[in-house]
Amino acid sequence: MTPRPADERLLDWFDAFTRDDLALVGGKNASLGEMLGHLGTLDIRVPDGFAITTAAFRAYVSYNALDGVLADQLAHLAGGAPLEDVGQHIRDAFLAGKLPDALAEDIRAFYRALADRTGQSLPAVAVRSSATAEDLPDASFAGQQESYLNIVGEDALLDAVRRCFASLYTDRAIAYREHHGIAHRGVALSVGVQQMVRSDMGAAGVAFTLDTETGFPSLVLITGALGLGENVVKGTVNPDEWRVFKPLLDDESLTPILDRTIGLKQLRMVFAPAGGTVNVEPPAEERARPCLNDADVLQLARWCVRIERHYARPMDIEWARDGLTGELYIVQARPETVRAREQSGDVSTFTLEGTGPVLVTGVAVGNRIASGRVFVLDSMRDAHRFEDGGILVARQTDPDWVPVMKRAAAIVTDTGGRTSHAAIVSRELGIAAIVGAAGATQALDGHTVTVSCAEGPEGRVYDGALPFRETHTDLAAMPETRTAIMLNVADPAMAMRWWRLPVRGIGLARIEFVIEHMARAHPMALLHPERLSPEERAAIAQLTAGYDTAADFFVDRMAAGIAGIAASQWPHPVIVRFSDFKTNEYAGLLGGRVFEPHEENPMIGFRGASRYYDERYREGFGLECRAIRRVREHIGLRNVVVMIPFCRTLEEADRVLAEMAEHGLVRGEAGLEVYVMAEIPSNVLLAREFGERFDGFSIGSNDLTQLTLGVDRDNALLSRLFDERNPAVLRSITQLIADAHAVGCKVGICGQAPSDHPEFAELLVRAGIDSISLNPDSVVPVLHRVAALEAVLEKEVAGRE
């Protein structure tokens, strides 16, 4: 074939184009050309194909005299004519047209050449629209035009091209351009013809090179399902999901997969025998397995990072795994458009201030909260029933739903994952959404509800309109301090939400939340199910399904939770406290009552260090150690520091350190630091001796106050006596800091007192404390307070000199 001049080309191979050719081949095809032309050297596989250019589209419009139709119908639209009527009239005119003979013959010739390249007589191809105003850095235009899969044969290809041309004027595309103020006549359409990967026999999905819910930039979020990827994009299925930590991907000795979730994968899209696609229900055993193994996940994540580096911006990437060859492919890459627009200097947080019955739960999208009346829509034919500011509830959404989605305060869907259409569009619109909320269309009809995405990864729909508040925090120009300001964290998802805060790590990661909400079962019950009731054994079997052993389940869930927290502050230290449930709290876990004694005062009973070497819990502590080892050695997050709570005596300290060593956690090996809580008077009185055994102290001011003053902190009758500012407590803290520093030990505090009492914070700073660890909402005011105090101290020192 003799190529035409570049500005007149009607079609060419993808690799003849680059991302600079947006006007000629649109966003999708320009990106495919860029990847094929520039990323092959990075060992990234992209299926071959060719692009029919916008010059061909304009030739089609001119050949069929469609300019007049467009001018008349768009004028009618501007004059108030119904969008549905205008769109249908334009599409009918496009579909009635005919491809110019020369263009049709060129398309046939390229298809035959693609057959030669692939070694297939009639290659199955994906025919995708690629508009000149889509996949831009500030607008995704997700799904505004049509794509056609498993197109086989020249005649079917030519028909699909005409249908793609017509799809520039779908109702949703017209509405989207109207919303963004883009002139309709200034947009043209290219068509991509790409060899199909046999993911109908494998798997496919979507990946983002950041956390879509928080904007955290160090993650690759991968979602996938069995079969073609359309079910993931449209939200027809609840997909599998992986979160991979980017900074450790270059070390191939590590497996930096923070977490994995097996989705329902209700349907599998496959090739239909006569062309096109059809959905089938996969066997239960296939649905129960992840659609990618760890090696594939890591390879895909590394490709995503290379693509991101090439484009120098966060990316939204579609992938496919060929079920015949097992090979992975990248089939599309576009700029991520929502988080990239956010200003890193401003953090907006939502806090629910009421509670009520929870009607349904699902995957939270974003961190917003909204209330309103529910409108359950079966299809867009019901759109006339929707009222502005309502809660849109549907089985799923697709691009046709965008006009009504723009009018909603929140969206809830029965199916879908974080990369489904409903999730992507709700992020772009800046509204709350919960996807994969099974049964929502039945449970919510007729209710006024509150949709909360501000309580972690699980989104909740509450009955009634509950009060909530929105807080804006400006993080620009925050002062620097000598004293390290750190976070107290329990929930891994919330740790990710606070990654922008100007802190220097996490001073207290409470793993009790991870055990209670992610593992949910007592570790000894998992190890000894023979001691449980039949009902409890059945519940544990269901909880641990898919794992080789119940112990593997506990270690996996624990490691996932700890890794999520540690990754959020990498490479700053993250101090993970081993479990510190009281016996009554442990008993509340699944299967826990069999293994826990009754105590009259659990607060000063069988808790903390005393459990770890005791036969009643020793094996459970071993599982906690295994989880820490997996996070540090397998995933690679060696910023994890471990901490022993409620360590009463020096002998107990030695026994716990020996127990840890038996499980492969040796202080000093591979940089492992071990801290101890300073919450018992013995820790203060013997600070130098404890300091010889540990790398640091973390002051637990609540327990230290309780045990110094002899006041049960849970006793309402004595609440007036409980005060961390008591001189005995303050003197203990001052002495601890001095003695610990004398033996080279660091000291932090992880209580609430520095947030509540300015004078308490002043004492800590004057005593030279190394770090103050706070709840997230206290960070900004305390940071300013500490900076001011340090400035005063500097002036005092200068004055004395």
C-alpha cells in the first residue's frame, strides 16, 4: 500500500501514530500507537491493529451529505428539541450512509494484512470508537461511544465501522459534550481495529496506577474477572481485586501484593459462535479462584508502572490474559482524570454524626456522604421518575445513564467493583457511590437514606437522613517541627485516606481492628476447631474457605491489614502493636469464649505480654509473628516496627523477645526494631533496664494514669479523679524520657492528652519527647501548637546563651 500524506491518511497501522496524533486518530488510538511504537522495548505486549482516521470519518460525512443533517439537528437541540429525538435522527442518517468505495477497499486490504500478520485467515477483532475529545488529561469520556467485540470477516468489519461513526452522536455523547462545553462539530471520530486477545477463555479487567478512592500514588489497583473485560468496565460483575505496592516492585525477590479480594465474578463474556459476544455463568469452582495468579499480577503491575513512567502521569489501563497462551496484554491506556485534578494541598473529609439501621452494604467509592430519597430505576426508560438530588439505585449503570447520574446526590448499584462504570463516573462527578451492594434495588425502594462512604472500604446505606459534616483542611505551608508528629491508626483503609497529612509515620497501629474486622475469629479457635461447637466449626469453615488451613487465613488477613497501614506511610516507621485485647474482648471473637477465662477486672488481667508466652495463647501469638514476617520479608515493608504492650517485668520482656525469636522475629536482624509500651509504673521505674532490651518506648498515657493513680479508667464513679495532668503522671513521663534517652532509647506518646490539653503538649516538648502520635483530626492543630512551642524554646535557649 502506498501511504498518503500524513494529513490525508484514511487509515494506517497503530504504530504509525503517537500520542501527538490526537486530532487524527482520537485518544484511544493515539495511545495504542504510542504504546506499540515506544513501549515494545519495555517488553509490554500490545495487540496489533490499525486505525481508521478522522479524515476517513470526515470523508464519510461528506460522501453521505451529513453536514446538513448535523447542522439542522444540532440547531433543533439548541432550540430545545428533545435530546433523544435529535440523537436518533442523526444516528439514523449515519447508519443509512455508505462507505466510499476507496475507503471500504482500504479497510478490507488492511484487514487481510492483519490476517497475514496474525497467521489467522479471519482474525477476530475489536472495533472501537476513538473520538478526538476523549481520554484527555481532564476528562475521561468513559464509554461515550460504542465498541464492538469479536467482529469476524470483512463485511462485518465494514458494518461495525459505520456503527462506530454513528456512535459519535449517542445521546450520552451529546449530553457529555453539552455538559463540558465542547462544540459538537469540533469533534471527530477515529475507529480502531485491534486483534482480539482470547481473554474470553482467560481473564480481563482494568488497572489504575493509584488508589482510586484516596489518590494514594504508590499503589497499582488491579481488578479482573473471567472472560472479556466488558463485564468489569460496565460493572456487570463483582470482580477480583489486588492492591500492589509500587515502590517495591523493582525487587523481584519480593511479592509486594498488599491485599487480594476474590469477587463473585457472576458472569463470563465469551465469543458467540456467529460473531459478537454472549454472557455465560462460570462454574462455581472457577468463580472461587482468583482470575490471575501472583506472578501475573506482579507482571501486570510492573507494566502499569512502566506505562505510567512513560506518560509521566497516573494511568487507567485495560488488560487481558489470553486463555490459550496464558500471555498478558495491555489493550488500552488512558490518563486517569479524577484524582489527577485534585489539589494535594487541600483535604476534604466527611464525618457521620448519627447512626441508624444499615439497609445494605457494598464497596465504598470515594469518601463522601449524602442523604436523599431513593429512586430505583430498572432502565433509562424510568429516568423521568428521578428527581434532582435523589439517590439513584440501579442494578448497574452504563454510559446511557450519565444524564441522570449527574442529577443524583449518590449512586448505589447491585453489582460492580471499583473500576466499574458507576464507580468511575461517580468519582468524576464528585458524588458518593456504593457498588456491589447486593439486593439494593429490592431493599432500598421507598426509603430516604444516608449513603456513607466515609467509614472505610465498606460503604453503608443507613435508613433515614443522618447528620454529617464536611471538614476542609489546607495542608499547604504546614510548619516543620523537631518533634515528629505521627498518626494513630487502626483501620487500614482509613490509613490510606490520610496519606497526605504532613506526618512522619504511624506511632501506633492497633491490630485489634484488623483481627476483629478482617480475621474475625479467635486465633486459637482457628488452630483448635475440635474444641468448638458444630455451629462455630461451620462458621469458621465458611470464613476460611479457599485457604489451605485456617491458620493461613488468619496470617493472610492480618498481613493484608498490617501491610495496608505500613504502605500508607512508607518509608517512615510504622509501629505495629501486637494484640492487646482484654479477655472479655477476645471472648467476643468467633470461637473465643472457649479459650478465654472470666476475669473480674480484665483491664489489669491476662492481657498484653503475659499472653504471648502462655500456653493458653502462645500459638496465637505465633500467628501474629508469622503475619509480621510476611509483611516485612515477603511483601518487603521493613518500615514495620513491632511493639509489646503491657509488659510488666524485665523477665517478661525477656520471655517475649525469646518467643518472638522462635518465630523468626529477632531484634536487630534485617533492621527489626522492637518497642515496648510505657504504661505501667514498673516501665518508668526500670526505664533504663527496659531500654537495654528495646529500641524505644511509647507512652500509653491512659493506662499509665490508671495505674499511677489507682483509678479504673472505665469506672464512671471515679472519672473526676482520672487526669493525665496529675503531677505524679507528669513527673513519671518526664523521668521516663530522661532515663530512656540516657540509654539511647527513643520515646513517643500515643495518647489523646496532647490533643486535648495544650499544657500537656508543652510539657512533652520541653522534656524532649521524640514523637507525638495523634488521631488524624488532631494532627493539624497540634502540629501548629508544637511548632510554636519549639520556637519559644529556641528563643529561651538563645536568651540564656
